[in-house]
Amino acid sequence: MKLFKPSTPEQQLASLRPSETQKVSQKIIEGKTPTPTEVINYFNGELKKRICFLDGGMGTRIQAENLQEEDYRGDRFKDFSEKDANGIPVSLKGNNDLLIFTKPDMVKDIHKEYFLAGSDICETNTFNGTTVSQGEYKMQAIVHEMNKVGAQLAKKAAAEVTKEEPHKPRFVAGAVGPTSRTLSVSPSVEDPSFRNVTWDELVDAYKQQVSGLVEGGVDLLMIETVFDTQNCKAAIFAVDQYFLEAKTERLPVMLSATIVDNSGRTLSGQTIEAFYVSVKHAQPFTVGINCALGAAQMKGFYKKLADMNAGWCHVYPNAGLPNAMGGYDEDPEIFSDNILDYAKDGILNFVGGCCGTFPSHIKAVCDKVKSCPVRTLPELPKYPSMMLSGLEPCSVDKEAGFQWVGERCNLMGSAKFKKLVDAYKWDEAMEVCVAQCEKKADILDFNFDSDLIDGQSAMSKFMRLCVTEPTVARLPFMIDSSKWPVVEEGLKCVQGKCIVNSISLKVGEEEFLRQAKLCMRYGAAVVIMAFDEKGQAATFEDKVRICQRSYRCLRENIDFPPEDIIFDCNVLTIATGLPEHNSYGIDFINAVAEIKRTCPCVSFSGGLSNLSFSFRGLNSLRDAMHSVFLYHAVPKGLNMSIVNPGLPRYTDIDPNTRKLAEEVILNQSADGKHVERFLEFAEAVRKPAPTAAAAGAAPAKDAWRSGTYTERLHYGLVNGIDKFIEQDTEEARADLNVPLYVIEGPLMQGMGIIGDLFGAGKMFLPQVIKSARVMKKAVAYLTPFMEEERRAAALANNEDPDQPKYNGVVLMATVKGDVHDIGKNIVGVVLGCNNFKVVDMGVMVPCENILDKAVEEKVDVIGLSGLITPSLDEMVYVAEQMKARGMKVPLMIGGATTSKRHTAVKIIPKYDNGVIHVLDASRSCTVVSALMSADKQTYLDEIKEEYSEIRDEYYATLVDKKWKSLAEAQKKKPELDWNKLPPKPKFVGNLCIKDHPIDEIMEYIDWTPFFQVYQLRGKYPNRDYPHIFKDERVGPEAKKLFQEAKDMLAWIVKEGLLKCSGVVGIHPANAVGDDIEVYTNENRDTVKCKFYGLRQQLDMGESTYWCQGDFIAPK
């Protein structure tokens, strides 16, 4: 082999020096961890030349091993016998993180498979490696060891592959999953402010995980599959806390969100743009998207992220969307073609795969895109603008214009709000908040500083309420308090990027910087008041001096982002009668202009109510002053203000009022008497005007109130308005007479509309929960009336009237092996709001415990939930066991991996008494109500027929049909109990029936096929005979056709036109294998004839494979 030799001494010397890549590779081979700077420098260099690669689905690859309980236990955990809170033994199957102890070679080999396929970075097998998630398995005590060992395994794999390919070092990212709990969604029906985990608990859990991963030697950290940005922010906070305490350089952090559907939002409601704004403070090495969607569905959302992200991006989608069986259909070729579309657009930096992707997928991607152009970093603007976020992003720039900060949720800005908070009337307090949104506020200010109110508790309570109210949560929040613990409590409750109002130098530089650092770590912008150790800045000179000092302090000491600095130069009261106050207005305006010139990128805010404080009670005059002030201050740089939205436009103000206000604000007039004139004018305004009040028209926003009570109830439910719900419900009750009819009629119709909107992506999760709570209020209003009827009926039947009466009892459980329960909790909220008793068994519940509890509680419906693919098999098993026990309770199926098709194909064949797939939480109430109705059986028959069609269509349309061998199919034949003898027939042989009277058999005719021939088909619950007559659309025509048919039959009978004859044969027979032998006599010694049976052989998984001979007793 000919080697290249440098031609000059300098070249020869350079060739002897190891390159940076070689240095990094050597460290990895030796089992050492490159420094964070070395890792970043390596990839910064590589990403200028090529696309880099992540690994594929660790869980997917593990599932392919088809591991059982004993594999997860191994020797170390074979005697593990912990029980959950209900005394149920904990199963370890499905806890993939444990495999680093029980199957370490397998885990390491999987890492190597991905590295050898081309991955630059592989993630550790620690997705559930927090005390929160492992607590579900009672394994929280080994979390630190779990993460450390998981990291060491991956690092060994990286070292072995790097040794083989030293030109391409391999790196390990510590996988940090989202946990099984959420900070932004309440699991409680009664209290939307309740959380089953706190910020501090999550931070502690994440910090323990990070500690183990770092000790194990990971090169990067990947905070992934983020469905709740607040959880992600807690993880970021924990990472920073760990490295601050360790006093070492922080590892590069990668952040990855999960967009749950085509609405483009996370589970907690944020858009991808809002997510990025919320986490940008972490200064992540990469930001990207993974899971939930395939590459084709994810591309649009990823491109939005790539367009706004100034740093590197990554994407690792699923292998398409889950199919009906819970698997993924995109093979390596299809998957890599979809990724190639990204590469051709030049938008890739890092790319990998998530659920459904194997090493072969990653290799195919590497081969196809390795020569494609890499995404280049966009140029940063010289003067970036501030970005905020709620559920949606908010840009504070010139294009966005002036930002109105609603002040009515401030105890000092609204007497009404303070009165409601004092009385703990949180729902009514929320109405004040919603009203601010309706008045087009851009940002919402929240302040709970009061002498008799626990501000910390009130802030926490109300923030958690606000993030569950979609109208409110859409906007950025301003956390306003003079007490730092209250501010910090608010920041722990909100997933979006907030504004802290405020900090200042009055506490001294050291404390000022400590608070500013925490604002950075929470990801908040901050209002800096023009205060210092000497007090409040009143003059132009003091305002400029203090703000410039604050700016230098923040930028030079902690590198605080300048675009996240908002100066409040103190709007002070003018026209007080004291000459020294006359220039306060113009001094503020001029100070804003000067600070903006000398402190690039900053924003400005001000509380306008102070300006006109002298004129309390004269609201119209105060509004005019505020409008004039803004007219002059905004062009100078004021871009937000705490003020009640809805001020009059500058041009709409009476010219005389406008002129007088302008003179006093700018402190200038020809004669210098402007203050006196304004005070005289204010006194004249103070006197009541003798004008008659005119009756005004109802506001346009209340136009819906003119509809029927049904229309009003629907509107209130869909829009989450409960103000009139009791009034409209009462009107419906008075008209329908029976309270239950109101629930089953207009209210349930409204919930059905919500389900349709949610399914179409026109409503998202928080809105559905809010609508459910409106429903609960309506039901609560009707409850006393229903209770009165119930008690009267109970007394009339000699029953105890004091027993509680629910609409029904629903048992819910996340199946064995699955720790995810967020969706299940939401369903529980919706059902609870509709007066169903919910028996929630939690997560990882074994089948036996579910069924035992169902019997104990005498439940009406069982609901199973699951997020991961193995849960589908467990659901099938539960259905099988329900049938084995002879249960009659309907079974509901729900969860991210479930589908109507999978339910039809895999689960319904296992259970005969009703299996229904529930698409989402909003539809759960409709389904359960139908299962509790008098028409339950009709509904189940309808479902069975629909699912049968889905199942037949599925098998008929399979492109690549698979067949069982006859021997395999025969092993799956049904097992029937032949010890149970059927009734003995009255005769054996043939019986001829001749000319039987037709009128005697007319009552046995099933008319449903008759109507179907004429294409008359009603909708549930009026689909089949005789219910079809009640159907609004086809009922009248069905009645007419039915009468015509009966008339024709009567004519046939009268005229004797038809004769009804038949032959019935009952003969001795036995099954012989799949065939049926028919005998000449009871001795069964002579075969009269033989029917040859054909057994089902189309591959239907673990289903039963039937043959006609199965129904005849074997010989």
C-alpha cells in the first residue's frame, strides 16, 4: 500500500502532530470523556462539512427481542417483591432501563449496531431514569446507579467502534425523558390547579439523573420527547444546578420537543415556535423535534423551528405514523427517502430516528444524505428583539407594535379582582382574566401583593389555574411582585417565557445579580425598575444614570441577554399642584429615548395609572391622558405598558381635552399656565353632566344569547363559557320536564360537537378540559332536581333514598408494563365532570387486579389505557381474560398507540360483550353514556357491525397477505367444553313442513335486511328495526314502506298466493379433524355423508382460526 509522504519538513512535522479529531478519538478509546469544549468544537467543525447522525429507536430495538418478565428481573431482581399502594405486586416487564443490569451485553450491542450503522451520537438507555418514572416500578433507589451504568455501557460501545474507525469518533448523549407526570395539566376533576408533582420534585429527580449520567461519562445531555415545556424547563434548571454545584463546565445540552398531531402543538398546548422561545435561554447545543409523527408529517413544523433557530437543529421522527397494529410501516427505503426530502432542502444538521426505526433505517439515511448540503446557521440580527411566549409566541418588535399589558389581574390594579381573591372566588377571578384577553391584551400582569393575602400561595394557585384556561394561557404572563419568593413561585408554574416584574439595584448589586441570574435560569425576561440604593429615579438624569448602570451590570457580570431587559423608568404622577412634579411626564419620555440610544436591544415599560393618579374617579379623563401619553412615548421607544386595554384612540379624543392633556404631559404651553387650566378642566369634568342615559344595544360578543336554549348551551360548552350555563340549563329543564333529558339531549349533543372539533384539530386539549368543567357546572345544577326525582322514586319503591346516585361507575387503568397515565387522567376529568364515578387504578396494573376490582366495585364500564406499543398486547390479554371469566362489562380502549382498526382486528374477537375504541377524552362521555342507556344493546350491535366491517376491510385489503400453515391454524382452533350436553332433540331424521300458515311466522321476521335492500338505514340509536321508525331522516319513509309490506303480506295470505314449506334434518354427527361425518343411525357405525371443512388460514396474529367442524362434538 503506497502511503503519502509530506514533501517538506514543516509538512512532515505537522503530520506527526495529532489532529483535534485524533485527540478526541484517543480519549474516547481510552474510556475518557472529551471536554464539553472539545465536543462542541468537533461538531462545529463537522457540521460545516456534513450532516451528522443520531441513533434510532432503542425501545423499538429492545421490543424486537420479545423479552419477558424474567429477562427484566435477571439474577439481581429475581426476588424483587415490592407492591404498589394497592398491595399489588409490581411487574418489571417494560422497564427497559433495567436491562442495563440484566441484559448489559444486549444493550451495549444495540448501541454498537447504531454506531456501526453510521450514528455519530447514541443515547443511553435511560429514558425513564428518574425517580419519578422509576418510582412507578418501586425502583427509585437505584436511579443514580442506573444512569451511571447506562452511560458506561454506551461509552464502552462508543470506544469499541471509535477504535475501529478512529477517523470518526463516536459520542454518547445521556437520555433524559419527560417522566410520567406533567406540571401543566391537572389530574383532578375538582381542582384544575392541582398537580401530582411539583417543580421542586421534578428538578430534584432530574438532578439525580444528570448526576449519574455525568459520572458515567456521557458527552452530551439529550432532554427529549418533551410534551410539557414546563417539565423541560425543570430539567434545564436541574442541569444548570448540577453543574453550578459541581463547579465544572456544563455539558452540551440537546432539547427535543414532541408535536403530538397535525395541530402543531405539544400535549400541553404550545406551538413549536412557542416551545423554542420558552427554552432558548438554555443556550442548547441543538434544538429539534422527535417522536409522535413520521418524517413527512413532521417536516413543516421542523422547518418552522429551523427558520427561527440561530443554532444547530436536529430531527428524529418515527418510521411513519402508527398503523392499526401499533407498529410502523416505513421500511428503511421509505424512511430514508422522506429524510432525503429534508436534506435536499438544506435544513438538516443532525438526523436520526425514533419509534419504529432500526439500525437499518439509520444506515439507509446515512447512505442517502451523507453527500447532501448541510444546513447553514442563519445570520443573527445585530439588534435582536425580545421574544415571549404562552401557548403561542409573542414578538416584541416594531412589526408587532405596542404591547398592551392587562392590569386587571393585579390586586393593586383592580378592586374587583382583589375582592374576589380575598373571598377565594377563583372562578370569578378567572373571568376577570378572560375579559382582559377579550379586550385584546397582549400580555397579562399578575400581582398578589397584599397585606392579608399569602401572595406565594395565591400566585401558585392562580398561575396553575391560568395555564389550564386556553384563552388565558395563549398569552405571555408578567409575574409581578415586590417579593422575590412570590415571583419565583409564579415562574415555577408557567411553561411559557414570562416577564418578571421587577428587580432593581435598590437591593444592592449582589442580590440584584443573584435575582437576575435566576431569571435567566427560569427563562424569563425581566423588568428593571429605575431604582438604586439611594431610591427612586424621578428626574431625567437619574433615570438615565440608574438604567445605564443596571445595563452595564447585567451585561458585564452575567452576560444577560440585552433583548430580555425591559426598563421601567418610573411613570410618576403629574399635575399634582407641585411645580417639581410638572416635568415627570416629559422626563420619562426623554429618558426612554436616551436609554434606547445608549443601551441597544432593550425594551421599555411603564405603569400608566401613576401618571393620572391625581384624578382618581375621573376615568374618562384618565383614559384620555393615558392615550395622549402613549401617542408621544411610543415613537420614542416605549413598547409596552401596564394599562387596561380599550383606551380611546388619540384621534378620537375631544380636541379640547386632547390639547389640555398634551400640554400638561409635555409640560409646555405658550403662557405656562397649562397645569392650572388642566386642573380647572378636571374640576368641571368632576361635576355630573345632566344627560339622560341612553339604552345601548347588547354587545356584539353576546349576540349568541338570542338563540334557542339548545344553541346557547352548545355555544357555552364549545367556548367554555359558564356565565349563563345555569340559566340556559334551567330553561331547558323547564321545557323538557325531565332533568336527565337535558343531559342526554342538548348537553351531550354539545359534547359531541366538541369531540368533532377536537378530532378535526380545531380545539386542543386544554379547551376540551375547560368545556368539560362547564358541563360539570350544568350537571351540578341539574343534580338537585334529579336527586329529588331519585329520592321520590326510591321512597315509592321502599328503597333507601340516601345512597349516592351516579350516572354509572367506570374503572380506568393503565395496563401492566406501561407507566403513562396523562391521557387516562384527562378522560377521568371529563367523566367526573359528567357525574360518573371513576375508579382509577393508576398505572402498570396487572390484568387480574383490574378484573378483580371491576367485580368488587360492580363497575359498568372498564377503560384500558396505554401509550407504548407493548400495551396493545396486554389489552388483548385483558379482553381474553374477561371472556374467560364470563364477564359482561363493556370494555373501552384508549391511548396514543391504540386505534379503532387495531381494536376491531385484535381485541373485539377476544371478547363478545362490547369493545369500543375511544378516540379522545372529549368523546369518552358520549360513549359511556351510550353504554349506560336503555339502548345499550343496540349501540353495541352497531359498534360490532361497524368494527366487523373494519376488520373485514382490513384483511381484504392487506397488500402482503400472510398465511398460516394448516397445522399452525389448527393449533389456534377454539377450545369448546363438550362436557356440557345440548338438549336432546324431539326427533332424529328428516321432518317435512308443508303449507305452514304465513301469518303465524310474520312476527318472527327480521325486517332490518328488508329496509337495507331499500337503502333505508337509520343512525344510532335508531339504526335497526323497530328503532328505525324513530330516525328523523329515514323514519317516516321506513314506516310507510313497512305498512306497504304488511299490506302486501296480508293480501298474499288472503289470496293464498304463497305456501311456506321446508325440511328440517337432525342426524347423528361428529367432527373428525376439520371435517364432519354424518351417520345413518345412533350407533354411528356407518357414515352416510361427509362435509369437508375449510379452516381459516389468513394470518390474523393470535386470533382464533375457525372451521365449521369446530361446532360439532369430536368423535
